[in-house]
Amino acid sequence: MKNFVVKMLPAMLLVFAFALLARAQKEKSESAAPKSLLKIPVWIEEGEGKFWNEAKRQTFKVFIEDKEVPIRSFQGPRDPAIILVVFDTVAGLARVDQARAELSDAIKALPENYWIGLLRSQDELSVILEPTPDRASLVEKIQAVPVAGKAGLLDTLQPVSRLATGMLQKAGVRLCVLYVTDSSIGNYRADYLNPVINSSDAGDLSRRFSDRAVQERMSRLAESQAEFTIPIFILHLEQRSDTMNLAYQSGLERIAAVSGGSAIFCRTTDEIKPSLGKLLARIQSVYFLGVDATSAKRRPIKIRIEAQDAAKRFERVNHASQINPAKK
């Protein structure tokens, strides 16, 4: 843990400086908002892969436990944003090279209000490049990301989400996490392929279902992600069809969905570019609504959000319906 904190300190300091700049640009009413807000990521979908990006604060209504609460802070698609890109590449060089090229092109095309941070999760979580608007430096570092080590996506989800939550709470910005991975369930340090069987328990499902241990691990991770309001997006460079990896991939989909994000699995290298495009389109369309949830008496907190603009009521307002934030 000590090594992790030391490695992440430069990123946290830089983002804090950026937070001061972003906060200075906010309206005076924003600065009077409570220090601790529950910031909820929200999307308005008009159709498959099409998002409404013109909403205002007054477009939304937020209900906690069926009681409307005021929106204390608002960030939309035109506001500053940070994307933390986490590489977890341990397998095929050809697919990773393709992903590097597509990600480099996509980052160059992002609007100027996007800052990108690069991390790697193989073996242990470490910073490659602190969040920056410098596209040339980003492309240079992306091309040098190693393809080696043990997979770390599952092991770094909570540390990354916790770090991102700290950034989100301090800054008047939007923030999403994008994992780029090619790992199979067999690439991890933990041996998921040979689960421990309880010999004294005749009902141990691991005896009959080899993927049971994977399913249980993924379910626990999905539940734990309800503590955070950071959308997790996963670009998986290689879809696999064996039983164990189907359970693993299904779990990744659930983890991403619980957070408000999504996961896409590429069958071929030709699918990498459009898949990345879909994820980035969703990332760029996120709103963050800040509300005071201290009055909520139950955990997890049940949330409902409605959106209406002029005479148009939006039926597809996507957000997490339940959040279980850690107690302060």
C-alpha cells in the first residue's frame, strides 16, 4: 500500500492543481455547495449509441428514496473531463499494437477539455503519465506500454476507483476510467482455473461447476463497485469462448454496468477501432449531478433520475439505480 500511495502522489497533486483551476471557473453558487457530494454519472440516450449532450442543470430531477433532492453541482459534456486509461496487456502483441494505434488516434481527436492519465495494472498498479492535455506525450507513452507480466484488472479495480473518487470529489470535472486489456482468467496470479474444493462439503458447487469460483469472485467485485460512482469502461482486445473465460467476461460486463460504464469484447482486430469509438462516445456524453445524500437513512441508496428539456421528456435516462457509498 505504501508503494501505491507513493506512485500515485504525483497524479493526485497534479489533478488537485487542475481542480483549483476548474473550480475557479465555476459559478459562485457552486462554491457554496456542501464539501461532500454524491456525484452521479448520468446519460441521456436518444437511440442506440446516440446521446443527448445539450441538457442543462434544470433538465434533470433527482430522487433519493422517492424524494426529490436539489442538484448542488452540475457538469456536462462541455465541461472539463479526465479519463484514466489503465493498460492491462499481457497477451498478444499484434492486438495491443492495433489498440495502441487506435487509442493514439482517438486521443488526438478528443476536445481540448479532456485531460488523460495513463496507468498500468500488470503485476502492480503504477503511473505511466499523470493526467495531461499534452497529446504528443500521451501518444509517446502509449506506444511504449509494455506487454508483459500478470493480469491486474480485477486486483486494481478498487484502488483505481478509490483514487478516481478522490479526484472527482475535489475537482469540478467529470471522470471516467477506461481499461484496455487482453487478459484471460488464466493470466492472473490467483489460480482461478483450479479452485479450492471443500472436501468436507458435499454440496460444494466447485465439484460440478469449474467456473463457479470465477462467478463468485466477479459477483463480489460487482457488489463492491456500488461503493463508487466512477464509470468503468473496458475495451477487451480478445473475446474467448471457453467456459471459464465466458464466466470472466460476463463478470466484467456486470462490473462495468453496475458502475454506469460498459464493456466490449473484440473478436478480431478489425473490431478494436469501432469498439473504442463506442466507449469514447459514451464517455464524452456523461453528465455528473452532485446531490447531498446525507439524509438517506438506508443503504444502499435508491436513486431515480428524470430528464425533460422544453416539451421533450427523455425516456432513456441511464444511471446507477443503487449506490452504496462508504460512510465518511
